[in-house]
Amino acid sequence: MAQAAVTDVRTLLGPMAVGSVLSGVAFGCAIVQTYSYYQRFPRDSGYIKALVNFEMALQTIHLVLLLASLWHMVVTIYGNPGALILFPQYMNVTLIICGPIAFAPQAFFIYRLWRLSKNSALVGFCCMLAACRFAFHLIVGITASRVRDIALVIDQWRWCITTMFVTSIACDAIVAVAVTYILRMQRTEFRRTSWIIDKLIFYSVATGLVTIGGELAQALCFWAMPHNYVWLGFYALESGLYTNSLLAALNTRAVFNRTWPIQPSTDHSTNPSYPRSATQVNTGDKVRRISP
């Protein structure tokens, strides 16, 4: 049955080639965003900087291993299409490190949701989904490194891969919807305040849709065409989408820092310059004030 899976070399090599190129593009975008981040936020928390460094370090390793896997498939085993059913060892490592690359941005967005909502039940449920996704991701990667036969992995561990997709999409969707709802609840009758909150909602939804769209495309291709590499082409790009979403969320703060100042104190009596009609908005990282 494994040999029958190799029906068309184009559906095996083509998606991996396209996915590797797009992953390289995503890596380039991440480099630009990282440079922009350090230029704009040199005084950011050490934890945030460590998170950015962690993401970029793993992204570099991910891209190198991905290109090594493509070289193995296109050059090393050239003329032996039957060998394409075996995962290259480089690809096995890539499958494993994609787990923490995606988990770190999800944890960041869940933490931002906690800062916005203080809803322990909601945040706990999202943490459970992210942790399950991370665990199933590691299981699939470790299993692939031991079995190597892609058809065998898919047949025996289809439930695990499906659960990984479902939990990841659910986590990202719940976080995006919850953040959108909470921000909309902060809208006021002031046009300026509503405009800024709408911008916050737009950026939150956009960063969420990027990862949700990538995961959904990957899942649909896996369910419809499990025995080729089309879904793995999206998989190659997936980690880059998460890293860029994280960096975009961090860099977006520069736009709003120019729009309105950070509220240093919520006590009006100790802050005479604070306008009585100003509105406070919780953005998930800071409490800011907006004059009407």
C-alpha cells in the first residue's frame, strides 16, 4: 500500500518545493520584522525579546533543515521515486521543532487574552487546546522519525494528526473571536475611540486569520489527499505564519503608540493633566487613554 501511494512524483516534490520557497519568503519577512522590532522597541521586556530570539533561532534551523530535506528528495534520491515515501531525517527534525515554533506565539496571544479578559475558564480552555496541539505535534514528529514511512504514519496516526489540526484551529479561532468581542465591548460614543478600537480589532482578526487559514488549508489537503505531500507543503509554511503573526502583533504597537499615549495612572486625582472625558482602553499589553 505504501508503494501505491507514490502515484505522481509531481504531487510529492512539487508541494515541498513550493512550500520551501514560501517558507523562505516568510523567513525573509520575519527578519525584516525582527529588525523593525528591535529598532522600535529597544526597551521592551527581556521576556519578549527572549521570545523573539527563540522564534527566530528555531525559524533559522527550520529553514535550513527544510532546504536539506528538499535537496535530499530532489538530488540525493533522484531517479528513485519509491524512496519518496520515506521521510528524510532532516524532515523528521523539522516536524518536531515546528511544535514549539507554533506553541510560543499561541501562548503569547493567550496571555494577551488573559490581560484583556481575566477570564480564568476561557484562558484555561485555550491553554489546554494549545498544550494538546503541542503534545500531538511532538507525537507525530517523534513517530515519523522512528517509522519514516509516510503512508504508514498517516494510516496509523491519522487520528492524532487530525486532532492536532482541530485543536490548533480551535485555539486560534477562540482567541481571535474572544479578543474581538472584548475590544468591541470597549467601544464608546466617541468617534475617535471607536475608530481606534476598530483598528485594534482589524489587526487582531488579521493576525488570527493568517494562522487559521494556513492550518485550515493544511487540514483540508490532508483529509482530501493524505497520501501525497500537498498538505506537507502547507506544513512547511505553517511555522513561518506563526512567527510573522507574533512579530506583526508586536510591531503593530508602534502604530498605536503614535496615536495615543500610555496611561500612567488610573487615579484622576493624582494626574491633573488627565482629561475628565478621556476614555481608558485595555489593549492587552497596556491601559491607554484616548481623548474624545
